[in-house]
Amino acid sequence: MNREKTALRPAFDEHALKALLEQNNDELHRAFEANFGLKRGAVHYYALKRAVHALWEAEKKPLEEIVCSLCEIPMRPEVMRAIVPHITVYETYFFRHPEHFAWLRDTFLPELEQRKRTEGKRSVSCWSAGCSTGEEAYSLAMTLFEYFEEQPGWDIKVLATDINHASLEIARQGCYGDWSFRDTPPALKARFFEPCSHSAEPVPGLPRLTRYRVDGRIRRMVAFAELNLHAPQWDLSTLSDRPFDLILCRNVLIYLQRDAAKALVARFAEQMEPKSVLIVGPSEPWLLGSALFISQQIPNGTVFIKKENPLHSVHVAAHLPEPKPQAQVSIVPVPSASKYLASEYRLPHTTSIPTDEKAPDLCATNPREEAISRAKVLADSGDAARAIELCSKLLEDETTDPELYYLRGIAHLHARDLSSAESDLKKSLFLEPDNIVAYIALASIAKARGDEREMKKHYSNALHFLSKIKESEIVPGSEGIPAKAMRDMIASLMAE
């Protein structure tokens, strides 16, 4: 991960903040939808608290005025800029969803090349929309470079945009740690990256880390720009001088309110060439039930091809089924262990999360808090089935709540269902990548399976995030365990 985690020490009363957020819940929801297109539950409480603290640091206004600023429609640019780094998701890495890049290389680019040559053109224009810290855009650029490198004369451009200015600064530097390479073919890393100068980072509990910078040839192919996809107007004329042949907007639509997501898809179509392709995340194809696109199945996924003449086409776009209640996150399936040994789960205090440790979601209501508390009690009392049922019911309405996925994962652990536990814990980390206790739970699952390599990987991830908080601070979700004690515990388990 490229995000630095800073301990939050608000200069205001925590209970006062919680009360204000609950009082202004409806206004906050309307403002986040109007300004960003976000649906209910897309911003969890801790992200919102970090945003409030950042705005307080910038403006030094009373807490009531800060919360009122978050309820503005339209939101002032300076307010939006202050809070965006805290409410957006940073989870990305090179060649994420590799099936997309394989299809681009083997099918789309050969067809695109042939079509362009027939039209007498030698230009390709692509857009990574919601590029975060840049790994997706650079992955696309590497794929294009490898395909066209033996064919001189082609003009290849990749536009990469994101609303988060902090993410874009990382992207422009093009310097990444090992976490960003967890799905990168070694040959590509060797060819297109070199160690950054002054990149060694001493982190307590971990070896010295080396960061790697993207090759200059690849960096020059990509132009980064700040853009709110939900803004009323886009001025793309200064960013791209031609329509796009390919747009990647993956794992963005799931955070948007349904109408906002569909409107965004229609706006993408306006910026695309006929027969060009839109690729979304694995859990998002249901949002593409549109007369503007034809769905095409590819190995392990779906892509969407813009119709040549959507208004008069005799084709009808495939209407994909409505989404299942749970958010479907792409996770590599792992065979179930034949036996669950409770003694293998060295999870002191991580099977329960006290209600005062985990605060409510942005749209929290008393019934929801009571339901979560009841699920925790059920899990701790051994009634895992009812805890799972209750969490699943809550997830029908709050499909992007990392706390609920974590809690259901722990309930699955109690039920001795390792595969389901692993799946939910990974979903929780997809939404909240710095959840230390989730990494420890995954390490325990790997230990039970005898997978030492996987166990050490998860423990190392936990140590990575532990290194970013002070030794005396309590680890979130750990029921009072200080960071130093947890580091010592992990070191002991790894030594075993």
C-alpha cells in the first residue's frame, strides 16, 4: 500500500462528533450523493471521522461548522479537496484482474489494430477512470507498449484520472513498494521497473523495504489529471484530443448510487468511438444493462462494446441479472480444510469487537447498531449460524461495509467454515485495507491449513500497518491490545 496511516487525535470530543453525525445523517447522505454520487454506506464512520479531522486541521472551525460544511450542496472546492483523500479507496495493484489484460493483449488489440489500419489511422486512446495511485494506468500502458513496440509510427495515449489529488501525486512519481506487485509477472517487473533512488525505508519489525519506479518509456505514455466523475461538466478537450478506444473504470461503480452509476456509463459512451470497449470491475456488470453497449463474455469476465449506432441498432443490449445481495469481490477460491482446529486460531480478543471500539457507519441508526451488537454477542456465545444470518441480512442494504464482512468472517471461523471466513475477511480488506486484525485472522487460517508462506505474508501485512501507529496506541478492533504487544505476539507466532 502507498497510503501513510497517521494516528487520529481529534481535538474535539468523540461523543460530540458521533452525535453530530447522527443528527445530520440525512443531510450528509444527500450531500455525498449530490457531490460525489456515492450511495449510502459507501463512506464508513472511520473514513468520515478522518475527513472531519482533516477539515478541522485546515480550517480550525468549531465542530458544528465543520459538519455543516460536509452537508453543503454544492460542496466548496477547498472542502472537497481536504476530505477526498480520506473517503476514497486506495486498494489497487499492478495487473489487478489479470483476465482483463490477457483479453486486451490477445483479442482486443489485434482487432483494434486491424480496424485502425483499415480506417487509415495509427492512433490509440485509452482512459483509466478512477485510477487511484496509478497502477492500473501503468499496467495498461505496459500492455500497449509490448503489443505495439515492434510497430513504429503508432500514437499511443493513456489518460488517467482520479478525484483524489493525493493518489495522483503518488501516481505521477511512479514509485511503488512490493504490495503493488502482488499480481505482477516477474518478467514484467524486471523489464519495466528499477529500484528508486533513496527508496529504502526502515520499518520496525520488517526488513528494509525497496521501492521500484516505472520505466520512463511507460511513464511518458500516461497523462494524469484530477477529475470528479460525478461533476456536472467534464472538460476533456484539454485532456484528450480524440474519442477513446478503451475505457477502464473498475471497482468504482459499486460505490455509486444506482442512478449515478448508470448516468456515468452513459457519459462514458459519449466519449467513446463506435466498437470501442468499456471494462468495469467483476462485481459491476449488472450496471451495464444499457442500449448503448453489447455485452461480450470473456474468460472469467465480461466486457462491453459500444454499438455503432445505439439509437437505431436492431440489437438489444444484454440485460444482466440484478446483483445478488452480497457484494461479489473477486477472490481466488481456496479448497476447504478437512478439519478445523480451534487451537490453531491464536486470535486473542479478535473474535469480538466491542461496540465502543467500532463506531457506526455514516448512515448509522440505532436498530443497525443494536443488530451489530447482537451479532457480536451471538458469535461470541457460539451461535455462529445466527450471527452469520444476521450479518448477511444487514449486508443486503450495506454491501460496502467492511465491519460487517469482518464480523461475518469471524462468525464463519466459529462455524469452522474456513473458506467462507477467508472470503469475507478478504472482502473486508478490499474495502478497508488497513484492518490489522483481519490480516491476523487470515494468517491463522493459513496456519490451520499448514500454508506457512501464506501465513507469513498475512503476518507481514499486519506488521506493515502496525509500524504506522505508535507502540502505546490500541490496535482498532483488538479489544484493547497495544500495537507493541500485538507486534510481539506476531513475532512469537512467526518464530514458531
